[in-house]
Amino acid sequence: MRTLAYLIPGTLLLGGLGLSGFLWALKSGQYEDLDGAAERILVDQEDKPER
């Protein structure tokens, strides 16, 4: 029973941190262009010289 007194607030705290991180990512536009990074890796960049 004493263990639950530590685990429940800890779980709520970690859940709140995860939720606040997700909401921050939404507000900062992290999920705006989901296909851009996937397509960017397929495009060759001519600017970088090969060694």
C-alpha cells in the first residue's frame, strides 16, 4: 500500500510530462510536414562534393 503512494503520483507526473511534451510539439509545428523528411532522403544533393 505504501508503494502505491509513490507509484501513483510518479505515474501522473510522467504522464503529465509526456502530454506537455506532445502539446509543445504540436504547437511548434513538428507534425506539419510528415512527408518532407521521407522524401528529402531520396533526393540527391549536388551541392556536396564527393571525396
